[in-house]
Amino acid sequence: MSRRRRNRGRSINGIVLLNKACGLSSNAALQQVKKLYEANKAGHTGSLDPLATGVLPLCLGEATKVSQFLLDSDKRYQTKIKLGERTDSGDKTGTIIQSVADFSVSEADIEKELAAFRGEIEQLPPMHSALKVEGVPLYKMARKGIEIEREKRKVTVYEISLLNIAEDVIELEIACSKGTYIRTIADDLGQALGCGANIIELKRTQAGVFREEDCKDIEALTELKMQGGLEFIDDQLIPMDQAIAELPEVNLPSLTASHLKNGQAVIVRHLPKEGLVRLYEEEQFIGIGCIDDDGKVAPRRLIVS
């Protein structure tokens, strides 16, 4: 009879704002940070392609309970797109499937086509993506030369701006909803311009409330640990409630909080009429609640102290 392996590592709670390096998968980045913090539990908040760099919030310990909110949050990117070449992956890591040597595209041409990408649009998820079908990521099928039928999905592009044009490379800034594939925008734009296109650089500059300037890379965190041990890198952790700062705050006295922790919906003054709320016991974050049909606040995801 086999014994369950004990979950080794520290019980440490918080969010690491990582500036992910190019060439590193999101899972590899997660494992490096988990090892660096010697944490017993960690999770990321949605994948960034190995090609991509930038904001990758990583949740340690109880902070994994807010990871879905970061996964569902809006994002902002800057990307460089090469015109004249279309690849099977939509970026420079793929195989070139179309090449147009002689083409002429003006700034006016690009601006005209970008208009079609603003607002709610439909996208066909690329085969080279982490989207799973029957538990298998599409990119694993793509590597075997398998292509399956996919359904288009609605996403929202809040902003798409042309930042620069340099010969056959254009630079865009894009603010969008969750699930938006920037590589698909690049590929569709290239098709619309008649010359093909693919991403050569991609940087996420914002995920939810978290911005690029707040992030640290693996090397910086490693150097901090060498200087002052775990205490120095623990100081870099972001409190988990910052990930859901847009939710209304509800403070509970200890007695009321104890009832809620036992699974009971409780009556609190000045509650919102509906939706999710941040819950605090005497100003200590204890989790996420929701307003039920009776106007009470009920527990949704509570933090284990």
C-alpha cells in the first residue's frame, strides 16, 4: 500500500509579480519561483507563450484562491509584427507558410484595417495554443501535424494602437479581454493587408491591476535571496487581496466572521445589492464572499489562516 507523499515546503501566501523572460514557459517560470521561495503550493494565472515576456502574476499558498480572478482579468500588450511572412503558429517560432517579397503597405492602410479589430470580435483559437480539447493542449496536437476543428470565440479589444512602423515591422499596443490571442490578431491583420504577418516580439505590460513596472525577473529575485535570504524575497510578495481590489470591501466583526467561516450567510450593514465582495475580519483579509438573494453575504472562497 503506497503512502501519500507529504507536501513539502513553506506555507507562504502572496503574489509574486514576475517579469517573465523570453524563451521560458509559464510553467517553467512557476517552478523556478516555487523553488526559489521554497513554497509548498504555487499556481500561475494563465499562460504566456515562451516567446512572450512581461507581467506574469504567480500565486503562492492561499493566494491560489484568487488566481481565477487574475486569469479572468483584462490584459495589455505591446507587440512587434513582421509583415510579408505568415507562419503556421502566428509567430516567428513557426514554419513560414506564405511569403510575399514585393508589397507596399502604408500607415493609412494599417489604420484602416485596425478598425475591424476594435470592440467585440470573433477569433478562431490557433492550433499553437494552450487551449485544451478533451484534456489535450492544442499545441501538442499541432506538433504532431494534427489540426482539428475549433469554434470561434468572442473577445473584446478595448484599444489597438499603431505605435511605430519601421520598414516591414509594425509595433502595436493592445488592451483586451481575457482569452484574446494576439498572434491571431497579427495573422488576421496580415491576411487583411494581403501580405501575411507574424509576431516577432510580444510583451505583456499589464494583467488586471498589475503593471510591468511592479514586476521583478528571476535574476533579481535570486540576487535578493543571496543577499538576505528568504526574508528579502518575502518582502517582495504582494498581498493576495490586491488582485481583487476592484471588488467592494466588507469588514466584519469577529463574531460575525466566525459564523461566516462556518458556512453561514450573515447580515451586514451597507452591503452592495449583488455580486462578489472582499471579506475582512477586523481589517484582516479572510476571503471572497457573494451577496445572496436575501441580501446577506455568504462565503465563496475563504482563506485558511
